[in-house]
Amino acid sequence: MTFANTDKEITLIYNSEEHIGRQILAYAQIENIPIHDIDLAHMKLTTTHWAELAFRMGINIRDLVNTEGANFLQKFGRMDQLSDDDWLKLLVHNPSILKAPIVMKGQKIIMMSNPQEMLYFVK
């Protein structure tokens, strides 16, 4: 799987079991732009995918993970000193620890925690 890199399509990486992801998908559908949605509840990304996403966003792999979220803390407790490979493995096997849905359109790529941001992102 490769990620779309065009202004004519939105790629949304989200978890359909979470409210924010479903809302962002709904806002994206309003815009009448083709959507390639990757639902982490049903599809797993590889370590290469996660690394590419972090690279394209210009962030550390650790920054993809919601280390303060209840889901993460229940499963792993407090962990800060992991290697990039360890963070990648955690994401592959526990995609629900993603900090926020990821939205891509052309060269723009962001983590979106507020569904209303979609209205400005697609412009």
C-alpha cells in the first residue's frame, strides 16, 4: 500500500472505534473529494508505513503515540525511553495508541484532533 500524494484525494488514517475519527471522516465526505480511508480497526500499517508518516510530518515516531492516553497507560504504563524501532512495533501491534487521526492531501499531512479542522484543511 502506498499513500496518495495528490491534491485530488484525501487519505485519512483513523480508528473507526473512536468518535473523532468518525467525525473527521464525515467532514471529509462533505467536501466531495475522493477519500481513501484507512481504518486502523480493520487494517494494520507496517513499520515502514508508520516511519514514512512520521518522516513526512517531520516528527519523531514517538510523537505519533498518545503516551498520556488512558489506552496507552492501561496497556503499558509510563514509558518514555524506547527506540524508534520499539515505538514502531508498538504502533503496528496497537494502532489504537495513535495520538490523532492523520489526514493527507497532496503534500499536506497533519494529525487532526479537531474534526472541524477538516473544513480548513481541504481548502
